[in-house]
Amino acid sequence: MFISEYGEATYCNTPTNPGDVEKSNDLFSAIVGKNIMLEAKELCDKAKAEYYLSENKVAEYNNQRLYYR
């Protein structure tokens, strides 16, 4: 599961607030938007490297679950 809404964070027992969910979504979409031309594995690797927000539990939760297979 990838958290993109406040209710999902609550469901996943991830302490946060609506603002942190929005910041996480904004960063993730910016990373994907500027790297959309990459192959899927490269895009995933790039997102794993750049998708970090200090003390943002949603970004931390999502980054731990971001993978390519």
C-alpha cells in the first residue's frame, strides 16, 4: 500500500497530518514528473534516492514500500 490520503495513513497506523500527506504527494509527483522519460526500473531507483522528507512519516512509509519487480 502507498499512502496518498490522510485516511490511508490512519488505516496504516502512520502518525501524520494532512499537510504532511500533501507534501509527500507533491514531492513524489514532482520526482515522477521530471523523470517520466526513464525506464520503469530507473524511475524507481531515482524515486528511492530522491523521495525523502525529514520527519515525514508518510514519505518514510512510502519509500520503504517503493520497489520495482
